[in-house]
Amino acid sequence: MQVTNFNLRVYGLLIQEDKVLITHEHRAGMVMTKFPGGGLEKGEGLADGLKREFLEELNLQVDVRGIFYVNEFLQVSAFNPKDQLISFYFYVRPEVDNYVIAGGSVDKLNPDEQIFEWVSIDKLGEIEFTFPIDREVVKRMLASRRS
């Protein structure tokens, strides 16, 4: 099948005390581990879409900082073989100092449920990220810490 559409995605790297926030989600019959964020909606800018995603997923208003990465390789969507993914990863910071992000058990993840986990950046390579673009982001995060 031929790729006919672009699917723009926005993700946030929320880092606190050398830990980054990741999410475990059960969507479309699949359990996935990735960074918080999702699809850009028509009429949204990248920053606005990412702010909306964090508000929807975490009830957290964020300030979108500099861009970290945009995938440089062809990635076809795991959910629609006609979609080519273009994923933008930004650093984000909460707009408030006192916020709480509740976690949960990955083993007991129900359909349409999402839980969050703080992971030490140095341990990111040990996490099984579901999607190739997230795995590339992890490699680059770890490489930037070594340089």
C-alpha cells in the first residue's frame, strides 16, 4: 500500500531531577510505551497542539521550550499504512511549580487507560519503547548526556 497522507505528531520531554516522564497506554488493542503527546489537529500550531495534549492527558499546562528532535527517516504509522508520521519532540516545562502526576501499575493497564512514569534518563535505554521514533529520541538523549 502506498503512503498518501502525512500524520503530524507532537511529543513533550518533561524532565525533572534527571528523570523524564513517559507514558504507558492501552489504545486500539495495543499496549504502548512512549513519550506524552499525540496527534496534531487541523488548525493547530505545533506548540498549541502539544499544550492541548498535555492538558488532555495530564491536566497540566506546559510551556513549550526548544525543539529536541524531528524524525529524519520515513516512518509509516503502525495503525494506518497510508500515513507517514512526522514527529516533533519538544522540551516542555510545567507552568506551575507544584504539580502531581499520578502513576499506576503497567501490569494492570485497562483498555483506553494511560499511566505515567518518571524514569531516570540514564535508565531510558532499559525501557522497551514501542515505536521506532521514540527509540531514536532515547538514543539521542543518552548520547547528548555522554557528550
